[in-house]
Amino acid sequence: MPVPAVPSELRQALAKLTPFFWRAFVFATIGGLLVLGPTVYMFEVYDRVVNSRNELTLAMLTLIVLLAIVVMELLEWARAETLREAGAALDQALAPRIFNAIHVAHLKQGAALGVQPMVDLRVVRDFFHGPALGAAMETPVALILLILLFVIHPLLGWVALAGAVLQTGVSWLNERSTSPVMLEANRSDMGARTYVDGTLRHSDVVAALGMEQDMRRRWLRLYDEGLGLQSRASDRAAVFQSIGKFFQTTLASALLGLGAWLLLRNQLPGGPGMMIVGSVLGGRVLAPLVQVVSQWRAVIQLRGAWERLEQILERQPAPTPNMPLPRPQARVAVENLVAGASAGAAPFIKGLSFRLTPGEVLGVLGSSACGKTTLARILMGLWPPLGGSVRLDGVDVSIWDKAELGPHVGYVPQEVDLIDGTLGENIVRFGEIDGQAMYDAAQVVGLHAWITSLPLGYDTPVGEAGVMLSGGQRQRVALARAFYGSPVFVVLDEPNASLDEAGNLALAEALRTFKARGTTIVVMTHLQSVLAVTDKLLVLHAGMQQAFGPRDEVLAMLQGRSAAVASAASTGSVVTVEAQAS
């Protein structure tokens, strides 16, 4: 027996909104039937009031139709409000999940999704209280009106049904004609926006190298392509919209003429008034279909947004809850580690193995592209290894709940980007501010005196990505953020890249301070003042472990290799590349 497919996260979230949809459906159905109030009023006026010439009857009928119109508008408002609440509920349920999925996708795959998934969620949310869904909810009312036409006379019903079939065909042709073009236009538009975002992030390089004109020309090409596709899709949709309105108007007139023909043959029950009633009912039968055709662009945008959201949520599944783990002691064990950007790609790191105990400082040496940054990311659990393991206190670091582990670790990536906010908010990781811990972190990296000299102190804004600060200041703030809260495990990837001499000395002092507190530290650097603080060294070459051990032993080995290289160069001897790993 086949196992039923599990609904996607989006469908599960949508299923929870069923009570909203049923309530809105009831409102739409009753309100749709009340739309007939003016028609019934007109029929009664011609039949009762004109014949009886009774003013009281006219007053009562007028009062009833006014009440019906008021109730109809209230039901319309209630339906719209119910669907708005449904959209808000979906947004609240999915926004945190999508936010996390964006970050996970960026970490694991380098996918620069930007805010597009959040824009897609807004498209889905706004569709709930848009006219297209409202028109779809009026379809059952159109069916009831079609049945009424059959009751009045079967011929009127069949003509109205034929009009509905033609209108459905128009909708189908509209879908086949405009949907591919509109989806392609949306992709082009997103590509143009992504291109603009990337250009703005590198605006200094663009300006300095005189690339602005060429970049603008390339953006205009992408923008014009999307604009042309949107124009073509809009033109096609406008044609089908006009055809739909033509059918609606023609059907109303056809039913009026058919009703008159039946009346002349004495086959129309109810008299002349039924001609008008039949014409009005026919127009109302097609109204929802015409509305859907006119809103087809919103339907296409919804479908594209829905598919993209399903893809990102499927590719980044929700983390399964794990048993809470105790505060780590930072015993690090790396065993036969193999790692790369993704499965199937050539690994950057091949067969690393080492162990660290609390309070040890490991320095990682190696030339550019030897795997230091990859190792740093894997030690933080940001990338899953392709083989082997990285364990923190015996637990695979990739399965630690980052919200649980984060306060106990520190990390400075190779490319430092601060988050838009204040200096204090960046240091305390945008959590609840612990003033003493914040001052301690800033003090240990030599920032406190500078920050307190600023007019706004720790409330000084850093700007987007820290653009208000110099490179060295950003680096020190990132170090203070890493050491905030006295973490037990810290990984620093080239933390001295933008530091001056005073900053380098402050970094070395910070390492000594936290080493004395029992913090395990891994630092990628060649700086002598930092190497002097290390207990062990790891030498990487082309992703492979060339040496690991106590600092002095590894340095002596490297010095011996350097002497051998120099001797070979002077005598013309052949030396292997592996012997020159440092």
C-alpha cells in the first residue's frame, strides 16, 4: 500500500487557516445572494407598486432593500477582514521559518536570496484579501444563480451555461498565453533587483575603477528585458480581459432578447419582469469568472511566489528539536575531517585530525586557499563535513542548537561585516544588554576608552555593514562581539587583517586573558605576537595537515624546512613542494 505524501510546510500552514476560509465563504455566499436585492426590488416595484399604486408598499420595499444593501456591505467588510486575518496568521506562522531558511541557505550554499522570500510571503499574504480570491469565493453563488435561470426557463439556463463555458475557456487561454511570459518577466525583474543590490554593496569599487557606466548599461539591459516581457504579458492579458467583458455584456443582452422571445411565445413565467431578472442573473453568473480573468496577473504572481517558497522550505528543512545539552567545556576533537563547499565538489580539507583541551590556543598556519577559512566555518558548525567529524565535548558540533550554543562561543570571520545598529548592540549580539559584560568585552580588545570618548558612546550607530567605522575599528568591534559573555570556545579567522600595531598587541593580550579563563581558542594567523600566545600549531597545505603539535616543535620543524629549502636553492638540489608547506 503506497505511503501518502506528507503535505509541504506551506500546505500544512494553509490547512490551519481552514476556519478563516469557511467563515469568509459563508459571508461571501450570503453577501452574493443579497446582491440580487436591487433586482428583486425593481421587479417588485414594477409588479406590485405600479399595479397597486400603494405608497406604503413602496416604502416597505425600499426599507427592505436598503437594509439588504447595508447587510451586504457589512458582510463584504467581514469577509475582507476575515481573509486579512488569515493572511496575517499565515505570515506570523511562516515568517520566522522563512527568515531562518534564508540564513541557512546563505550559510550552506552561499545562496544570495536577499529579501525575495519575504517578498514572496507578502505576495501570498496579500492575495488572501485581494479581489481574485474574493471572486473565486463567489463562484458557488454564480452556480446558484445558474440554477435559478434553469428554474425560470431551461433555455435561459443553457444559454447562461454556454456563456460560462466560453468564459472558462477564455480563462484557460489566458493562463496558457500569459503565464509563461509573466513568470519569465518576474524572474528578469528579480535578476535586475539582485544586480542592483550587488552593485550597491560594492559601490566603492565600482566608483573607484570607473565601472559605473558599464554596470548601469548592463542593469538597463536586464531591466528593459523584464519590462518588455511584462508589457507583452499585460497586452495579452488585456486582450483576454476585453474578450471576457464582451462575453459578459453579450450574454446579458442575449438573455434579455431570449426572454423577450419566450415572452412573445407565452413561455416565460412571471411576465415581462422576468426578462430583466434573467438578464441580470446571467451577468452575475459570469461576474466571478470575468473578475478572475482581470486579476490573472495576481494569480500568476501568487503561483510563482508559492513555488519559490516551497522550494526554499524544502531545501532547508526545519531543524528537528534536540535534547538540551549542558554548557560546553570546549574539548574539541577533529577526526579524519573531509570538507568542501558541497557534496560532489572537490574537498577543500582532506583528513584533518587533532584535539584541543580547555584553555589551549591553537594557531593555524598556511598559505592562501589552503583551507583555513573552511576549517573555521566547520569548527563553528556552519558547514557540515563531507566526512569525519568535529566534536565539541563529544557532541557533533553541527547538531548543536545554534541558539543554545551561540552564547558560549565566539567567532570572527575573515570578512568582517557588522550589522546595522549601535556599537553596543553589535557587541552584545543584539540581545539583552549586560552592561558589565559589554564593557569587559570592549575593554579586553582596547575599545572601551575610544567608545566612551564618542558623543554617543556605546549608542553610536555603525551604519549598514559598519560603513561608519574604519576597517580596524570594525575588526575590534567584531573581536569584542566574539569575546562577549566569556565564551568557552572561540574561532578567529585572520583577526588581525585590519589591525594596527596597537590593535595587534590588544589582540594578543585578549588571547592571554581568555586563555587564563579556560577558553579554547583557534586562531588563523601568521602574526608573531599572536603565535607567541599559542600552545599548539596546525600547518595546512592544499587542505591537508602537514604538521600538528606543540608550538615550539612545529616552529623548529618549519625553520628546519626553510633552511633545507635555502640550502637546496643555493646548491641546485631538487626539493619537493611538500617540504615547502609553510
